[in-house]
Amino acid sequence: MLPAGQPKFRRRKADRPDEIVAAAFEVFGEKGFAAARLDDIAARAGVSKGAIYLYFATKEDIFQAVVEQGVAPNLQNLAALAAANPQNFPDLLRGVARMMAHMASTTPLGGIIKMVVGEARNFPELARVWHDRLIVPALGTLTAVIAAAQARGEVQPGDPRLYAVSLISPLLVGVIWRETFTPIGAEPFDLAGLMEQHVETLLRGMVP
């Protein structure tokens, strides 16, 4: 409850940047970067277009906030999961696969991935932000976990970074399929089932 005498709008005003970012997450996922208008984001957030400029100078700034606030926190969950299962590599890999599939299935992340892939040539800054803030840390965490398991003798020899890419790749294909072909009538993939089956197959090749 707000203290007596404090204007009620202050709490709402403090929430506005988060509401704008959440709205932009959805709009970017639906329309892509080039087609997304600030008017669309403002309408989705329930604010005026002018209110957006109080917090973000450009559409690129909004995208960076989406990455920082809407996607990057999931990397902290990934790191926490790795720290909680340092000696049980199969269960860790299963947990990572479930976490990634859940995020891709329940958030606009898939549309954002498609947007970055499709619009990177025209908007290279999008790819740079995505790569530096998300790809590098996530791939680095998985690579380190796999290398540590190799050092314990739990994983076959091989490039740990390539193992990490092998884990992620089917989910990316499934997401791009869903965002590109499912809307025109193609049979969708169950992302959770895809990753569950894939990680068991991958483990049979990785674990001695």
C-alpha cells in the first residue's frame, strides 16, 4: 500500500518500463523488428507513444532491454541448474533440455529467434546484442559443464563446444519450423518431446 499522501500514479509510472519491455517482447515476436511499430508496442503496453521515449531513445534500445530483462535472466537459471548438479551429468543435461524447451514453448522467444535470424543483415546490431548477451554466455556455460564432465571421465573425448551446439541445435530447428511452417499448416513438433528424445540419444553417444 502506498504511504498516505503519495500520488497513486507513482507506482504505475515505476512499472511502465517493465510493461513496455513485456509488450515489446510480444510485438517483436509477432511482427519482427522492421515491421514492429512503436505505436504497436505502446498500445500493447497501455501507454502513449510519447511515454516510450521517456525510457527508450530508439527501437534498438527497446530490443536490448527485451534481451536484458526478458531473456537473459533465463541464463542465470541455466547457471544455477549447472551449479546444483555438478556431479550428475546426465540429469543435468536432461534438466537443461527441459528448461530450454519450456522457455521456447511458453514465451515469445521463438519469434524473437526467427526475427534475429531473418533480419540480422539489415539490423546487425540485433545479432550482435543477441550473440554477446545470450549466445556467448549460454554456450560458454554448457561448454564448461561438458568439459568438466570430460575431466571426470563422464563424457567421451571430443570438442565440448561442439557437444554443446549438438544439444541446442534441434530446439532451434523446431522453433524455426514452428514460427515459419506451422502457420501455413505444417504439422508442428512437440518441443518438449523433441528435446527429451534428443537428449537421450545424445547421451548414448556422449557417455562412456
